[in-house]
Amino acid sequence: MFRSLSLFNYRVWFVGALISNIGGWMQSTAQDWVVLTELTDHDATAMGVTMALQFGPPLILVGVTGWVADRFDRRKLLMVTQSSLMLLAVTVGVLLLTHVLTLPLMWVFALAFGVVTAFDAPARQAFVSDVVARDNASNAVALNAASFNAARLIGPAVGGVMIVLVGTGWMFLVNAATFFAMLIALWVIRADELVPRVHTHGAARLADGFRYVSKRPDLIVTFVMVFLLGAFGMNFPIFASTMALEFGQNADGYGLLSSVLAVGSLAGALLSARRDRARMRVVVYAAGGFGVVSLISSFMPLYALYAVTLVLVGFCTVTMLTTANGYVQTTTDPALRGRVLALYMAVIMGATPIGAPIAGWVATTLGPRAAIQVGAAAGLLACAIGATWMIASGRLHRDRSRRFHLTIDETRPVGVVTRAPVH
């Protein structure tokens, strides 16, 4: 489960990312609560717009950000993006403490965060393959998800309590301080022990990622499934905050829901780390599980019961996303990995501008339970699409030795792959 941690560079990266992610979740909790309760009067639609502005740039800039992640030194690129995110966090924190921040100004900063993250996310994802060899890539991706969700377990709960005690502005400043952990980790990493990269030719190769994915039906299906969950099912800030208000909770109650969600998320990430490789069938199963448990959660009459169901929601979500990420990383041509991962991150993060305003509007108009049910339907649809592809591709067939037993063959070729020119 923890084999990648035997490598010095990955240990340093893991610790730096964990500390930075804790701060990031504290800031995320503060930002959601500021928009919902301080800058508006419980307007979930405004919250959806904020999320759309923050997660829209990865979709719009996908061609450029993927090329940048493949073209330039990812370690140095991450130093630039992490420093920029730190400065933005400091600025928003100061504006909140001085009571200057308004909703339109928050939207401007949400967009700025989104632009920087658009360059940061694919570089961070692809950098994992620079730190570990391909044999450990799936394990390293899963441990990255475990780090992210361990931070999600701690950050929102601590952030929710601190919001009540000292206010939201300090959460942004605390997050700014945690960026030093990532910057130190990037500086300490031994460059001579990084996996040698395969480089492609320059700007003429921008479209290669799109061409590559277009010839891989398995990747197209994976991206469609991830899009559906990203657009309509993963609007947890909207779901959890509005449900917290419905149950009469404050910021600490909202933060606790986010942390409970992370309990299941962490379990899903650790179990994914135990698997020898990422498999498509796990993605399909997890999408269906997400749809079922999300639907059940929408009917919970008590705060405690709703919190319990979020453990299962988190487990299914992270199992799907971690497995999908690992599958994309380990089956993609190394020369195109940055561009393909940029597309993958654009699908996840870029889906939010489409789904978050809709989820916010549904939550405001019809109630948060209806918004959760829309997300549940998206999960069931994603499962149906994945299952249909597995049957149509010939991977699902009846076992010859047992009449009613079905087996899945994941050793079949995944499609035509064109390799980019390298030097």
C-alpha cells in the first residue's frame, strides 16, 4: 500500500503536499462560507457562480496548460504556480480582515485562483510520474489521493471551528503559510533522482493530446464518466453547506460534514493504493455506487444520519476518481502524459462551471435534497455508459465453465495509439 514512500523524493513530495492540502481545505471551507453567509444571504446560486469562475479556466486553457506541463521543467513550473497561489491567498485574507471584500471582488479572485490552478494542476499530476517509475505510478497516484483526502479530513473541521473563533480572513492567511511546505519540498527534492522525461517538439504538438485521446475509446468513456460526476455529482460545497443550514448548523457543522466526507474518501484512496493496477471496471462500479448512496443521502431526516451516508459518498467518489486518474497515467504515452492529464483535469475542473450554477439554482429553488438527487442521477448515468462500453467492446462475456457467471477481460487492446515524435 505504501511502497512509493520508500523513495526519498516521493516522501518529501508527499509530506509537502499533505501540509499544503490541509491549508487548501481550510481556505476552501472559508471561501464557501464567506460567499454563502457573509457576502450573500444564503444564496447558493452565487456560490455556484464562484465555483464556476474558479474551475472554468482549466477547461478554457486546456491546450496551453497541457503543453506547458510537457514542455517546461515541472518542478520549476510548480514553484511559480505555488508562489502565485500563496500571494493570492494573502491578498484575499487581508481584504477580508479589513472588511473590503465584496462579492464581485471575490469573483475576480476566484477567477485568478482558477487561472493559476489551470497551470498548476496538470503539472502536479504529471510530476508524480517524474518522481516515481511507471511500475509505482498507480500506487503513487493513489497515495496522492490519500494525502489529499487526509487533508480533507483535517482541514474543513479545523477551518470550520476557526471560522467561528477568529473569522474567515485568517483561514486564507493560514493557507498562504502552508504553501511554504510545498515550496520547501520542491527545493529539497533530488533532481538527479527524477525519472528522465520524454520530450516532444514545441508548439506544433499542442493538438497531439486531443488526437491521442480521440483514438482511445477507453479514455473517451473515462472522460465522459468523470465529466458527469464532476459537473453534477461533485458539488459538495453546495450540497454540504446548504444541508448544514437546513439542519440548523453553523460553519463548524459544515466543516464537520466536509471532514466526514473525507473519512470515506481516505478509505477509498488507501484501498486504491493496494491494487496492483488501475482497472476500468472499478471506475464503473464506483460510479454506480456513488449514484446509489447519494440518492440515499438525500432522504436522510437527521444531521447525524446524513453525515454517516457521506462516508460512503466520499468512498465511492475517490475510488472512481483515483482509479480513473491512475488508469489515464499508466496507459498513456509518456511523451503525451502532460497534455492528456491536462485534458483529464479540464474535464473534472471544467465540468464545475457547467454543473455548479445548476446545482446552486436547484438548491436555492427546489432545496438541497433535489440538487443531491440530480447528482445521484448523473452517477447512475455514468455507470450505465461505462457498463455499456464494456459490453460493446467485448470485455464482458459469459464464463464458459459457469453458466450464469460473467467475467471481465481487461487485457484487450485499448485502441489505436499514435506516438508523438520524440528526441
